[in-house]
Amino acid sequence: MSARKTLVTGGAGFIGSHLGAALQKRGDELVIVDNFDPFYPERVKRRALKPLLDAGARFVELDIRDGDALSAAFAETRPDCVVHLAARAGVRPSLEDPAGYMDVNVRGTANVLEAARKAGARRFALGSSSSVYGAQATPPFKETARIDSPQSPYAASKVASEALARTWHNLYGMEIASLRFFTVYGPRQRPDLAIHKFARRMLAGQSLPFFGTGETRRDYTYVDDIVKGILASLTIPLTYDVFNLGGARTTTLREMIALLEKSLGVTAILDRQPEQPGDVPLTSADVTHSSERLGYSPSTPIDQGIEKFAAWIRGEGADWI
């Protein structure tokens, strides 16, 4: 029996590179699509990509907005499964370029879905976001909650991408898993995200942008737990389903900074600023459904995860960016 072939868009990114290593470890033939979007430095992504290429992954450099090139790549590689992680990321940047976010995250997703359909891919896992729940959902957020009140263009683009994925299931019977990630962190985390950004600034003796009172709460999820959830979504019997992949507990901004202080041995300097538009006060994952269907059980609590991240940023990650 030949190895399963899995194509990962955004495979040179943070989550994608961790997922790629796990796919290779379980014996999948790995195809990576990425365009080295300049949201953060290309050399960072190439550094994350190199071990995957050394282990035999195939890499196709293209932009998912280029439907013809995408279809050609899918037609040539013929993946069994697709994990779609390529996206413009971040709530606050989406306020500055809403049309750009829609172009990549919505039109690009339509292109990937159609290329996957034409190439005969049977399973499609969509990287979505806890942002779809907006500010009105009752915590902990259940997958059945309404998602029709997004708080940012980024969140709106993820709601739209989920709707597209459901449409491709309805039209063509494609097996779809929409995966709602909750604040993923760990080694190689995107440098714009709070844990990574704060750690670097603390180690450099710089102040931290501290928004509001510090009581906003996030469900931080260690990247290894996210990867286990994605892998499970590719193997279970499936028609169409939505899964929360979260840490199943919340941590305030103040608590997160305190954990960084402890792990890094540095005292944070706070630059107090008002609440930011587009931010939601709380993200909180109900993972009951993911536990029942995927066997999902997050195993890295925030204190241990922060310690692992601190060890990375003091070691291999010291010169990462």
C-alpha cells in the first residue's frame, strides 16, 4: 500500500512546519505549498522548511490566489488529503487592509477547495479560528454557537472560509473538517503574536504594549496539541464537521506575562495602552465534541508550554528573527 499523500498550504509557517514534521513521522508523503508572504521574514520560513525538505518533502512556491498555478500543482501532485493553513493572519492588521484579507482568506480558500476537488482529494481540513465566535458567544464556546457577528475583517474572512468549505461539501461531497484554533503558541510561533513578541521585548529590556486592564482572557493552546487534533481530523470517519482545538482553560494577559517573567527570569516593563478595536475580551474552547470525535485532549498546560517556549527562545530561537 502506498503512503498517504498530504498537501499542506502554508506549510512553511508556524503551525504548518510542526504539522509537516508530524506527517512525515507517521509516514505520509508530504507536499508543501507556500508563497513566503512578507508578514514576517522569508528566512524564518525557509529555516522552518529546511528539515522538511531534507526529510523528502516536495515544495511548491506559489500564491493561493493564482488559481491556475494552484490547480496545476494539485493536478501534478494528486494529494489524498489537504490541510489548508495558508492565510493572512492577525486581527489588528486586518483592520488596516480588510480587502487584502478577503482576497487571500476567502478567494484563496475557494481556489484551494476547487483545486482539491478537481484533483480528487477526499479529505480537506480547514484551518479556522476562535475569532469566528465574536464577542457575543457564551463561554466556553461550543461549535454549535452562532458565528454571524465577527469583530474584525480577519474573523469575517474565517467565517466566510468555513461557509465555502461547507458549500464544497454540500455540492461535491468532499469530506471537510473545519478546525477552530485557539491562540496557538510554542517554538517557532509567529513573531507578531503576544507570547513571542513579549518574550523578545522582555529579553531585550524593552517595554510591552499592555492593552486595557490586563484582564482579557485567552485560551492558549500549545502547538503539539493542535497538531494532534489536525492529524486526528485526517483519519476519522467524516462527512462534514467543525472542531474546536483549544487548551480548555483560559489565562489572563496579566497571568501570561507573569508566567513569562518566571520562565525567562526577567521583569516586564509595561507600556499601558487603551483596549484595541477588534479584540474580543475572552476566548474559551469547549472541547467536548473534539474529545468525543477526535479523541482530542490537550496535554500541555500553559505553565509547561511557556517554559518550553522560553527554552526555545533562549536556545535555537534566539536568532530566529
